[in-house]
Amino acid sequence: MPRIHFQLQLAELKDKLLAMAALAQQAVESAVDAYIIRDLTLCQYVKQNETAINSAQRELDEMAYELLAKEQPMAIDLRFILAVIKINGDLERIGDQSMGISKRTRDIMKTEQVELPVDFTAMREVAGRMIRTAILSLLEGDARLADEVREMDDEIDRMNRCAQADLLKMIQEQPQATQQAMNGMMVSRSLERIADHAANIATDVIFWIRGADVRHQLSLSMD
């Protein structure tokens, strides 16, 4: 019976993490929508969402640490709980980055609207796909899906580099649009950071399933 109870607690922990991941995904989508269409109502939603994410993070951490202390799990169960704690932190940071995009929206409300040479919708789609796939890899216990997420990170890194270069060129050619372009650079950087957190989640799923730390594997292969 104690073992069955422990497995039920692990399932509850996973369910809570999935619910928090849904909040983080919504935060990213709403924040970018708010930026693109200059919608303060969506900004307020992102702020409320962040409050919910922060509350969920505290609850998840407390539950995970209690399981570690009381159950003293071994092997794969121990790795799962440790992975949950780390994933929990990355989801909270995705919420923080979404709030950063929301703040950029509030800033540009005071400026003239100009068209920026960046496809923020496409960047959001890549980041969102990475989050969804990383969480699916957790749900299905599929390390191959997690590998795919880490490979996707290259795509959004490239998109961010292009955005930074194009916006810098815009500042040089249209100095009157400097504030809007600088804002766009920060939004692009936030989306790249969100993707990094999704890649971190995938790395933690691989650690849980394979017992392997692959955090520096891709960077080493490119050296």
C-alpha cells in the first residue's frame, strides 16, 4: 500500500506540473499577441497568469521536497522528482520572460506604431512548439521527443540573431524609430530565452529517463 500511495503522489506531481506548463504556454502566446496588437487587456491577463504560475511553483516545490524527505525515493523516481523541481523553475522563468514582453508592450504604447522587420509570430510559434514538445516528452516519457526540442533551439537562435541584426540596421537607417526597434530587440531576446528554458526542460526529461546529464553536449559538439 505505501508504494501505491507514493506512485499516486508522483502522478499528482506530474499533473500539477502539466497544469503549470499550460499556464506558461498561455502566458507566452498572450504576451506576444499583446505586443503585436498593442493590447493592454492581454497584458493584464499575462500579469494575472504570472501570479498563478508563481503560486503553482511554490506548491509544486513544497510537494516535491516533501516527497524527497518522507519517501527517500531511489533511482528513476528520485530522478523524476529532481527533474520536476528543475522543470518547475524553468516554467516559472518562462512566465517571467512573458511578463518582460508584456512590459515592452506597455512601453511602446507611448510611441508611434512602426513596422519592425521581425516576424514575432513565427518566433512565438517555434518557442511554443518547443514548450509543447518538451512537455509531451515528459508526459509520454519519451527521450527522443526531448532530443527534438534541443535540436529546435538552433532555429530560434538563428531567428534571434537575424532579428537583432535587422533591428540594429533599422536603428541606423531610421533613428527616429530607435525606441521601437530597441523594444523589438528585447522581445526577440525574451523569446530566445523562453526557447532556452524549453530546451532545459527537455534536458531534464532526458536526465529523468536516461539518467544522463546532456546539458553541455550540443555546445561541446559545436566547439
